[in-house]
Amino acid sequence: MITEYGMSEELGPITFGRPEEQVFMGRDLARDRNYSEATAYSIDKEEHQMIEHSYQQAKKLLEDNISKLHLIASTLLEQETIERSQFEALMQEA
């Protein structure tokens, strides 16, 4: 489960793996980890859940504001650029 702060309840605020270092003489640091396959599976599962959760939030935000999105898009097609004040006015209008 993902908390409102994007943190995993299962894994908590823990850093896994070693700090990033410079690659030296072809050593592949991406394969150098200090945790088990079970932990790697949990990390992958939590990452997937976080990405899916973020995707659903973004999708809902776009769906809830589709009229604003279309208004801004059509204005940009006509004018190419808009100033902040115009953008804010359009957002209030939609």
C-alpha cells in the first residue's frame, strides 16, 4: 500500500542497495545489491503500485479537467503562446 506521501507502507523509509558510485573498470554497479531476491521482489511490487497509483491520479486529474485542457489546447493552437495571466483567466473560465 502506498501512503499519501508516496512511501511504501510495506518497505517503509529505507534505502536499499549501495550508494551510487562511479563505474570503475567496467564494473556494473546496477547488479551490486545488498538485499535478497524476496526484498527485490517486494521493491518491484511496490514500485509497480506507486507507478499505477500515480498513473490513476494523473488520469483522473486530466479527466476531471478535460474542458480546461481542450480550452488551453485550442488557445495555444490559435496563438502559439500565452502569458501566465491569460492562462489563469482561461483556467477560471473553463
